[in-house]
Amino acid sequence: MGKALIITSIAGAMLYGCVFAVWQHDWDLSDPLLFMLAFPSGKDFINLYAAGQIYSQSMSIDNVFDSASYSLFLTKLFNIEVPLYHYVWSYPPTMFLPARLFTGMSYLPALGLWSIATMAIYLGGLRLAGLRGWWLAAGLLTPAAAVNLFFGQYGFLLAGLLIGGLSQVDRRPLLAGLLLGLATLKPQLGLLLPILLLAQRQWYAMAVAGAVAMLLIGISITLDGISAWRQYFELVLPVQRMFLETGSGFFMLLTVTPFMAGKVMGLPIPLAYLLQLAVTLVCALGVYGIGRRGPPLPAMVFTLAAGFLATPYAMAYDLVILAGASLLLLSAQPNWFGTRPRAMACALLWLLPLLWPILGVNLYFMPLLPLAIALFAWQVWSLSSQGGAIPTPSGNRNPRPGPPA
């Protein structure tokens, strides 16, 4: 496993080099080809940045909900024609709260601030969970971390909040509830968290998380009005559903869920939804079962992995969440990876951010991606079924990766 850790870390470092090389180039945003290929880097940050600029121009936030108005606004903002549906706002209105941080900023400084801030939250979550020293460096060198940085996505933010929050449920439930409540800014990857907390009888953490989520909604309504939420349900969610059901090409490559696997295999949309529902129910039962019997660390890692399988809308760049979770497991139980199936499951999980564009050349290989996540989740489940105490990473006396085997 040491060799796999070093190889994938080198791959991650090389990806970082590519990201910084892209950032240092003075890309011309008025070039249609470069704009559509997401240069400069941070393609998915554009939505959050654009919302901040709407505030700076004293425009109505309603412009982000209507796809035609939003495309027109982006066209004026970047001085390049942005086709309809090339960018769409797909987040709950609570995400307008961090968007205000970028009001009046130019694009690249805003992207740099977002990247540094979310990376710090990610490292803070890993450290809160017990990682130290070289393990934190390994968390930044995973291929998933580099891919998330390139896209300017929310993976660092969610990984820090989810891992940090779940690691504190037993010891500091108030802090755990606060972090998990903040993770509702992008809620689809946390669908199974209430089931885990219910199984573990963590009522206080559940109450705090619910209160924080309601507080965020309340602040959002106070600042942007109830109409923002009405338009989110009436305009944004139907567009997301349209992308799921009719999206093709690059969007299909990024989506690593059972629903998209069924769609790629040619299932009719109703059957793809049925497949997704069946997998979601199995994952929910699995989370409840592992939450009841523990131990806490495998329960946390399994829940995060099952969260990718329980939603139809999860992307490859979000896999930084599972990369960080697997490091927690590896640092606490390094011998667990001694068997071939477990080492293979972890290696595949780490390599997924590198494999999805390669496999995507032939879309018929795409169903392998959720299967790889399921294989990892199954191996974590088998660890919990063995019984016995499993230490947290903070219990390790020497939390450094060992030398290559």
C-alpha cells in the first residue's frame, strides 16, 4: 500500500503542476474556445463568482435563476457569448451567503481566495479528525484534491465540514452539529447523515445540525427574500433534472452515480431512477446497520462512500471527500490494507479522478466508477463486521506513512 500511496501522491503533485501552469498563463476570456474549455482554471467557480458580481452591480439575484437571463449576464460579465445552459445556477440560495465574499473582486484573485480558503477548511477537517504531519500532506497530494482545485469546486469545503464534523460527533457534538449544519450549503452528498446520527443516537448533534441549517435558511430569506427559494424549487431543480435525464458528453463523464451508470447502459430513464432508488435504499440500510454496531471510524467512512451511491447527482471532483476519508482509515489501521481486495479498493478509489476521463473515451466503461466506490464501501463494511476497537488517527503514536512495501 505504501507504493500505491507514493505513486498516486506523485500523480497528484504532477496534476498540481498542471493546474498552476494553467493559472499562470494569461488566458484571453474573450476567446470562445478557451472559455468553453474552462480556461482559466476554476470553471465551476464561475457560478459563485458571478453571483457575487450581481450583488456588486446592485442587480436582482433573480437573474441567476432564469437560464436565459443568466447566460446574458455572463455574456456581459466576461465579454464573450455564453450559450444557454452552458452555465446554470444549481445550488440552494444559502450558497449566496459565501458568494457575497467576492463582491467587486476580479476573477483570478477571487478564485485564489476561494481555493486557499476551502483548502484550509479541508486541512482543518482532516486535522480535527486526527491527521498530522505527512498525512495532511498526503491529503493535499491525492489526485482528487488536484482535480477539485482545477475545477474550483466545493469538494475541499464539503470534505472539511463532513470529515471534521463526523469525527467530533462522540467527543464534541456541538462542534459536530455546527460543521454538519454548514455542510447543507451543498446537501446532496449528505443525504445519509441523518440516518447515521439516528443509528448512533446522537440527538444533540442532530438538533444542532438542524438548527444551523434552519439558521442559514433564515438568513438567506432575510437577505434575498422568500422568492429566491421559490425560484430555486420552480426553476433550478427542473433544470438539474433536465441535465440528469438529457445531459451528455462531458456532464456524463463527470457523474459517478448509479443513475448515470444505468443511463449509460441504455436503461430507460424510469428504470434508471428505479435502479438509483434501489441502491439508495440499500445504502440507507447499510448506514443504519453500521451506525448501530460501530466502530465510529468505519461508520463514518462507509457513510461518506455510500453518500456518493445514494444520490443521482455526484461528480468526480467531489471524490476528494473519499480520498480524505480513506487516509483516516489508512492512518488508523494500516494493516487493514494488507489483503489484495482491500488494497485494490483503496487504490481504485484514489485513482478514480484520473481514470474517469480515460474510461469516458468509451462511455460503456463509466458504470465501473460507481462499482469502484461500492467495492471500497463494501471493504469498509467488512472491517466493521470484524468487531474489536479501531483507533482514531489521533491515537497513532507515529502518524506518518510507512516506507514503500
